[in-house]
Amino acid sequence: MPVREVETSTSVRIRRGLGVTAGLDAGLARDLAWECARLGYHSMWSNDEPTASGLETLAHFAAAAPELELGAGVLPIDRHRPVHVAAEIDRLGLDPARLWVGIGSGQLRSPTGAVENAVAELREILPDGTRIVVAAMRPNMCRLGGAIADGVLLNWMLPDRAVAARRWVREGAVAAGRAAPVVASYVRVAVGPGAKQRLRHEEGRYRTKNDNHRRHFATMDVELGSIGVAASARAQVLDAFAPYHAALDLTIARVLADSDAASLRAVAAAAAP
């Protein structure tokens, strides 16, 4: 089944990914991937948890829907050395041509140089064609991603902030004399009863996660629960996503739901392209 790129009335191609927390049951992950392929998603993404491997979750997705692209969003380099990332990709048999390997700085205090070194090392040891993504929120990391990565993954941004971040990415690319990479972003999505509470809870956790996150949210200076989508119907989700289309190459609906089939499918259906 081919992946659809939906044309809007203004001829803008909509590419949509779906992102989930690592550690889904294998059978549930495969069922969700099959459903996402049917719904026309471009890609499926998983983060990485200390107790659950994002790359293993991607392998479950690949088993059910090999036509979908796969993204690790992201592997923190304070927990994942590049050589171990490459070995795990090889062990799991992930197709480099469909893979986006996202890395982030994790809890490192001086992240820019460490991320630059990690990207350089991954370039040396990953198979040709594997795309490397840098997680970014602040201007310096956006510019670094523009200079060295194949993609930049934004997080917790309103559309106007995503526009600014894309400008920073392009500035980095121009300074490095290269084409600008793909710019993607997670957008949290909660649907149904309790949606607003789930979004507020998740955003509240990230607002105090570390100094970078605190500075990021302070810069936007918006009310808790404002960054993301909490909706009762698909039309509301699509309306909330529309402003992101001009700012991004790929919008990734990051699921805020219980890890059961019905809850996951509800978000996937509501955010589908």
C-alpha cells in the first residue's frame, strides 16, 4: 500500500507522521502500524525511554508496514553512544533507506559540541543512505541541525515559533553552504474525554525537565496546556494542525493516550492526513 501525500485545495502536500512512546506491546505496535499505513501516514516515530528501546518499537512497526518510513525521535547521546546505536540498527535489521535516526543532547550541560561530534561519528559508521536528525528547540541547536543534519526535529512549539525555528535551521544551512534539511515537529494530540488534562499534564512535565526546556517555555510565555491539540472531534484536530503546514515539511502527531488499541487508534484516526 503506497503512502499518500494528500493534496489540499491550495496544492500543499500534507505529510503526517505518528509518534508514540517506546515500549508498546509488539502485537499492538504492529496493528497500529498497519492501521497508520491504511490511513495514509508518511511515517511512524518512537521516542526512547530508559526502560524501553525506541529502535525496537520501530522494528515492530516495520514488520507490519514496511512501506512506512521510521523515525527514532530521539536517542539521547548521554545514554546512547553512536557505535551502540549502529549496532542496534544492524541487529534489528532496520532498513537504512527508510530510517531517520534522531539524536538529542539529553541532560548534557554543553550539548552543541557533543551533538556535532555524535553526528560526525554516526556518518562514519551508519550505512549509506541513513538519515540523521537532530532534536532542537533553541536557536543554536536549530542552526547546528541546519549545518550538519538531514533533518531537524522540533518539539513543543506553537506554529509561529516553528516558523522562527525553520528560519534558524535555514541560517545554519546557508552558513554551511548546503541545502536546508527537512524540518519536522512533534505536535501532541489528545482526543476524547480528559484530553485537556492529558495535554496539561504532559506539558507540565516538560516545562521543568531541564534548563533548556525551562528557557524554551519561558520564551513562548503561554498558558499551560496551550502547546498541542486537545480535541473532541477530528475536525478540531485538523484545524489545529493547519497552521503548521506552512512552517514544517513534516508534522508528527505525538499521541497522548493510554497504551491500549482503542485509545491509540482514536488519536491516529483523528490526526490522519
